[in-house]
Amino acid sequence: MERLPIVAIVGRQNVGKSSLLNALAGRRLSIVDATPGVTRDRVSAIVSFKGAALELVDTAGIGLSRADRFHAPVERQIQYAIESADLALLVVDVQEGLTALDRQAADRLRRAGKAVVIVANKADHAGLDTRAIEFGELGMGEPAAVSASHRRRVGELMDQNVARLPREADSQERPLLVENVGNLNGGKTTFINALAGEERVIVSEEPGTTRDAVDVHLRREGKSVILVDTAGVRKKQRVADSVEFFSRARAEEAIGRADVVVLMIDVQERITEIDKRIGGMIEERKKPALIVLNKWDLVPEGMGTGDFRKYIDRAMPVLSYVPILFISAKEGARVWDVLTVAEELHQQAGVKIPTADVNRVVQRAQAERSPGTRSGAKLPKIYYAAQSRAHPPTFQVFVNDPRSFAPDYVRFLERKLREYLPFREVPIRLALRARRGRSL
């Protein structure tokens, strides 16, 4: 499978690896918390330095206790990141000095035969730079003194090393960002791993295993896709600590930046208030979305999809226009259909409609149903309408007085624009604007 050059961020716990990823990416990706071992999965981001696209990968801290229930899968994640890397950034703590675990991490990278840069982190001011010399004892070249939390000399770090990476042969096409959200234990992680063809994130029967939102880069049929696996969303009253708080905030932030959202639901479970809240966020942000009913392999034979579709429509009317897919992530059944539909939805949301066609639809809608008159308001008049942007399809409807139009009539216009224009499966945004003129 085609891929970008990979830079792995490696080191023991609590040296600032996640802070370094966030600083290099320019946004909060990994959860940063004083608790050692917060990062469990390989958390990644696609970034660009001097025109070169690359994938930054944060890893869990080396040295997790063997008694920890996540020791084995975490170690597999670290090893895979090291083996996949074109360049490894070995992060150490300049304030604590060289430790036995730092030596262990260096030996591990040396055995893997990887190009390594030692990043002496927490050099918060110039007076700490000289302490980085101690890490030259590891025999991996001159250490780079930086402060990830203060963004000090972070840009220089990659400027000096990006030339060592292989160049991507393909064009720098913007990847499609597909966000995978849902309740706890709906199978989101298994779905990501089925698509990636590897244990890209840790799969566990224990709810809440995934804390970070994990970016997985794929190339399929020449197209670039980033799949984001988020932490399962909990009820607000169950958010007990800062890690859980940032997990939820990260999931909500990821919906905002997504091109397409996949709402994954366990087909065996009833729709919950959390599912409905996620659906509300999707509609509020006007994101193209699809509902994926996972674990279809566990549904008894003879049960069809029709009843499930009716149930979803009743339980989540706010997403009644959204397509529904039935998959089995565990068996890999129809998982690639999810990406196919996601690409189609993104294309659908990008369509631009000529103004004349928009106005014909608005005229047709008025013929079907008059705006009516609200008590004490002016007689409502529509002058004309036009599409002002795509992603999401956004329409401006110019009227004599927006206050004259009841909210249900505005929703009626939205439905008709979706029905008569090629936006049947994506959300649209409609705004009324006051303007003088002749009505349609």
C-alpha cells in the first residue's frame, strides 16, 4: 500500500512525546496529561514541511510495567511504529538527564537499524541547552535541544531533518478526512483495523480503551484517506478525570474538522442518548455522514434491514436523510463500502448549482406550500435565492423580512432543496437575508 514518509516519536513515559507531536502538527492531537502512560495507541498526523508531506506518529512510553493489562498490545504498537518509520525522534528529558530507560529505547532503535535524532526536550530556556550534551553518550549524533511545550526550536528540528526523508512520488492532494465516532464498544477500533489491515489501534473488550483520536493514513485506488478513530463518547456525568474530558473534547473537535462522519452503532443495541447527541452535533455542524450498523454477523438469520432502517429513522429523525450501511468489522464484511460511500457523500456536498436552477426549486416549493403569515408580521415575500458555497451546500434566500418566515417553513425549504437538487444524502445550510426587490 502506498504511504507517506513516517517519522516516529519514541521514548520512555512522560518525556513530552505527545507535546512534541502537538507542537509539530500545530494543533492538539495527543492528550497531554501529567499521568504517565496516557498515550496507548499510535497517534498520528499528516503534516507538511517545506512542501514535503509526511506522517508523524506518537507512541506510548517505553517501559510500561509487564503487570499492566495493556503491556502486550502497547509493545506491539511501539514496535510496529519503529519498524514502519523512516526516521525516529528519540525524545529524552533534558531536565532529568540520561536514564536506564533512555538507554533501553536507544538500544531498541539501534537494533532496528533506523535513522535516529535525539530530541532533548524540556529545554525551556537557553541555559538548559548545554545539558543536552550528556545524551551524546548514546552514540546517535548531536542531540537537538527543544521545548515542545513552549514551541522553542521545534520548527528547526524538522527543518534540519526533513531532507533525510524519502519524497512522496504522488501529488500533494488533500486527503479525505473520515471521522469515526460513536458510543463505547460499538466496534470503531475493529473497523479501523479491518481497513488498515493491521492492529493500528488497540482492540479490547473493555469499553473506553481508545483515549486519543487516532489518525490512520490510507491510499486506495490512488486516493488518499485519513481515518480518525475517536474515543467512545460517554455520558457527561461519567467524565471522571482530565484524560476522559480531553478524550470527549477531542472527539467533538474531530467532528468539526471532518469531511465525512461515520456514526458507528452496535446493531444489537438500542439507540442511546449519546448516539442522539452525536447525531445532533453532526447536524449542527452540517457534516456529511453515514450511519454504520456494525456486528451484522451477530444478527439472527432471517432478519432484514428494513425494520432496522425504520427504527433508526424514528429514533434519530435529525439524520433521516443520512445513508445507512450494515457491516461486520470483525469479519471484514462490507467495510470498504463505508469509504466508497464517504467519498460519494463528499463529492455530493461539493456540487455547485446555478442560480437559475436554485430559483426554479424555490418557486416549485412555494407552489407546493405558501409561506403563510405569522401573527403581527409582514406578508412574507421571497425575492430570489442562490448557492453561496459548497462543503456544506449553503444557500442564501433573499426576502423582505426574515422574521416573517416561521421556522417550520425554513425547514420545509431546506427539505425541498435537498429533494429537488442533488443533495439527497447530505446536510444543507439555508439562511434568510433581508433585501428589497421583486419577489419570485
